[in-house]
Amino acid sequence: MLSILRPNTYKAPLASLTSDFYDFRVLEDETAAMLLAKHIWRLLKKARHRLYQMPGCEGGAGGVSVLVPADFLNRLSRDVVRMTEGERHGVRGCTLHIDYCDGLEVTRIGKIKCDPHLPSSSFLHLTLTRAPEGPRNTNPLLRILGFGNDNVIYISPGYLLEKKRSKDGRRVAV
């Protein structure tokens, strides 16, 4: 099992994806990363009812806001592309499972099958955690859910991304 533990940094300089290590050219890597960020954004929007059932979120959509660092989705999607390099179908043969952890409570957000027409050759498990306190005022934030200011959930800029390969590249039911 291969895993990445992203450090808790709000601002991390990210180099462009280079084609030396990947199956695609540079523009295709950047496009894949942007599309994956868009899919993750949509999945988080759809999962709002699951997040609002967590402890401390009793106010519902009007009373709870979920904020992430502004560069969070870009960093995450680039890490996914990097972790799937060298796989048979690259990022297209990947299934991404997303969980949210708040202390001992774990909520399954959902899963993204990058290309439903290809067999999954790798499974990535992403665990998002809640930041214990709000960030410093100098760090820009992105509101992904809610409009209230009563209860604010800050998603930590650090996350755990684990990779598991399927045996023989066959389709595995998950």
C-alpha cells in the first residue's frame, strides 16, 4: 500500500506536472487534474446532507459553513494524478473513495470512478479531517457548503491519501 500524508500547510508551492513521470503530456495531465478537482467539488456539494448529520452541525444548511483552503482542490487533484502515474490506465483507471473524519466519527462522502468504461486498476482512499481551529486571517478560504456563520467547519489542509492496487488490473466490485 502506498500512501501520502499531506502536511498541514496552507500555502505550498506546486510545480507543474511534468511529462517525464507520467503517461500523458503536460497539458493532458493538467486537464485531468482540473477535471478531477471539478468531480471532487461536485461530490462534496452532493454530500452536504451527510456532513450536516455530523456532531456540531445541527444547524443544517443555514447554520453551518464548510470552508477549505483556496488551493485545496488543486493540490488534492494533483496528488491523485501523481499517485496514479505508472498505472495501466493512469488516472482514468482509478476509483477515489472520500471519507470525512471528525474525531472518532467517520462519514463516507462518496466515490468517484474516473472512467466508468475502464476497469479499476487502483483504488485511492482519501480521508479529510476537521481542523481544530480556524486558520490565520492571511490564508484565503473557499466556502464549499452553507451560508451561516454560527458554526464553521474548517477542513484541514492536510489529508491522508492511500493507494491500493487491484490484482491483475481486473474490475473489482467495491
